[in-house]
Amino acid sequence: MKTNLNIQRYMILGLLLAVLVGCNKTSQSSATTLLDDYEIQSGRTAGDRMVLRINGVEYAFRQSPPGNFKIGSPSDESNRGNDEKQHEATLTHGFWMGETEVTQEQWESVMGNNPSHFKGGQLPVESVSWNDCQDYIKKLNDLVSSDYRFSLPTETQWEYVCRAGTTTVYSFGDSREELKEYAWFGAYHVEDGLKASSEKTTNVVGQKKSNVWGLYDMHGNVWEWCNDWYGDYPSGSVTNPTGATSGSDRVVRGGGGNNGARCCRSAFRSYSAPDDRLNSLGLRLCLVDASRRGNKN
């Protein structure tokens, strides 16, 4: 990864815990209900909440409707990177994004192991490679209806839900001083006298303020894998982009508890090799209705 992160590498045991799948029919909005056959009701709006129960563990998601936005940062944004070329992106299908980063409890209930360096059921799982995440997602998909597919988010999906309609440096505005209310950051790198909000560890998910769509820890705590290969942004507008066609590194987003405020910016991009297992790198799930999209892969 291009940022200075502490690396911990662990071998992951190949164990699968085969347990019955259930559903939680409660939801924050009447527009979002998960039925026993995994049919999701229509009439969704941004931030609607849905809860699944898989192997006895709850997974909460927030609705992200179709839309378009400007991905990347304007040329006058402070601390921007030269890989953040701003351009318009359109997403023609709605999707569900994990309300929090995947927890160790969620990971272990499916994989039968916990590779994390910092232990705790409600801490984000970390020390998992992009390849490990694909194994986890495959096993999750084996547990649910084929009409619905889990995946890592694309980089565009990730920034779309992080921004949640905003155009500011962070999902809540431009204030670095306010960042501590939304993010765990700065344990190893504090900029211009900003006080760190995180110790040298990960933190329980969902403790800081959420963005306006109800998503927690989009800034800080642990970096999050995206599905894309890392590469240059296109020059023009794009529709449903999936990133570079090839590469050596996968995109990671969001910044971590070790990093400064710059890395927590909505537009900040980084990358890591697909087999890297870092104790500051985890994941967030995306869930799509494959039957509506005509794509079950």
C-alpha cells in the first residue's frame, strides 16, 4: 500500500462452518423488508435500512439508489492526490452497502477462523487479503438466494456511498477538526497539530457519527478493499465503471486509524497487492439484486 501502514501477515485456515441461514424481518423503514425467500421489496430510498441474519449473525445494510455524481476531487482541494482526476460517474442500478465494516464475528461465523491481529467480535476484521475476501464472499453467496450477490464494492460505488450526495472534502463537510466525530484516525500520523482520535489499535464499528445515508466508519478505522484494479481515472464521464482492466494492485479506500486526516478524505485513493494481509485493512460488503440487473455473477 502506498501509505505507511503496519503490516501483519497471517495464513488463513481453510475451514467452512456450515450452519443454517435465517432472516431478520425487522427494518428501520417499511420500504425495506427481507422476506424468507430473500425477495427485497421495492420503493427504496437512500439510507433505507435492511438487516439479514446469516449463520445467526446480523448484517445491516443501507440502500444506495441509482444516481450520478462527481468522483474524485476538484483541482483546488487541499491535500489532493494527482490520481484523483474529477469526472462524472453514473450508477444505473441501486445496491445495498454494509452499514459498517465487516466485523470479526461476521467473518468467523462464515469462515470458521479469525485472522485479525486485534481481537474482538465487534472490531473490524483485518489482516485479510483481497483474495481472502473473495473466498469469504463466495461462501456468503453460497448461503443466500442466487438472486442476490455479495461482492466488494467497486471504487465508484464506494465513493458514491461515502459522499452520500455531498461534494465536500469529507462526507460531513470540510472541517478536519470535526473529523474526530466521524472517524478513528491519526494514531501514527497527526497533521498540523490535530489530535488523534484513535489509539494504536482498531476500534469497535459504528461508534462514531454516520454519514447522512447511515453508513459508519467510511472515514478511518480500517482501510477497505474495493473490487477494482488500481489505475488512472478516465478523462470523460463513465457509466457503471469497474476500474482498470488489469493491474498489480487492488484499490483500497477510507483511510485507517493509523493515518492522518488527508487519507480519510472522500476522494483519497490508495492500493495494495491482492495477497497483502495488513492489520489496518479490512472490507465492507456490497449486496446487489442480480435478478434485476440480469447478472448473477
